[in-house]
Amino acid sequence: MAMLYYDTELFRRQKKNKQAKKDEEVDYKNKFFEMLKEEWRFDNKSMQYVKKRINRILIKYGPFLNQKHYKELCNIVIGGDPKGRSIRALDLRLFIDVAKESSV
């Protein structure tokens, strides 16, 4: 049971520097696009809808995405988002980030 929750907030004894170093090593953009190529991830109806929404986000905000955004997209693909809450939240954050960039 503990192995399921080892990387969650329940076992938060890991130092932040170690986690930040771990995140720097991963190229989330390449990981995300590799995930999109895997057909088995989108085999049910709700995940096909998620893929459709992700494609819309990529078309809309593609040039403005950074590693943080790709990490969130990876988490959405891995965990699924049947109600669309994570995608809507990401869409709003992207809109705000783009608005801040364009106003500067």
C-alpha cells in the first residue's frame, strides 16, 4: 500500500532540491509527444476526448508552451481527465501566461 503513495504528499520527506534535480533531467516535451504517439493510451471514449482537447491546446498555445506546461500535459495523459477539470485549468493558466507575455 505504501508503494502506491510513495511519490505523493503523504511521503514528502524528499528534499525539494532532489526533486527539482529530478525534474530538470526529464525533457517533458519529448516525453509528451512520445505519449501522444502511443495508441493504447487513448483507447476509450473519454481519453479520445482528452486527446482532442490536448490537440486544441497545442494548436492554440503551441509556441508559448514551456517545460512546466508539458509536465502538466504529461500528467493529464497519464492520469486521465474524464471531467476535463485539469485541461480547463491548464487552458486558463496558458491564457493568463500568454496575456502577460503579450502585454510586456
